[in-house]
Amino acid sequence: MEQQNERKMDWRNKFQAFVLMPAIIMIVAWVLYFIFTLGQMNYQGVIPVIAAPLIICWVCNPFFEINEYKEMFYEDADMPIKNKIMKYRPTLAGYAVTIMGIAVCALIMHHG
């Protein structure tokens, strides 16, 4: 049991957790922001689109030890990404809500 808690992330899971997940969140939030503003983006709206996913994936998840994060990238480290997506659909739905929040925040900053 202790060995499982001390398990380290391999390069594939680090890539998924710290590069792929924030990139997907950024791209989808950027597309929503682009649609909301009808293509007339400004830097004030782009800042939260870039900063929020990095803060969530690089700071909040690992340092505050979010349970789903630990399960997804430590305990189920050997699971293929397709199976992870199917298993963690509710968690990914939470990220979808986060994406909508980021896009709305970007829209507010755009008009503010």
C-alpha cells in the first residue's frame, strides 16, 4: 500500500497532466472566447484563457492534492488515455464547466 502512495509519475502521465490537459482546456476556452467575441479578441480576454488552465493544472491539482488528479495520474498511471477518459467522465465534465467559466471570464475582461 505504501508503495502505491509513493508511486511517481512517468513521462507519459506528466505529459498528459501538465501539457495535454492544460492545452485542451486552453484551446476549447479560446474557441469559445473567439465565438463569443465574434473574432474580435483582445489581450485582456486572452490572459485568463492562458493563465487559468495553467494555474488549475500546474498549481491547484498537484499542490492541493485533488483526489481525482491523484487517481487519474498516479493510481491509474498505466491505463490508456481512452480508458481514463471513459472512467473519469464526471471529472472531465467538471473541467468542461471550468472551461465555460474561463471563457465567460475572458468575455467579461474583454468588455470590461
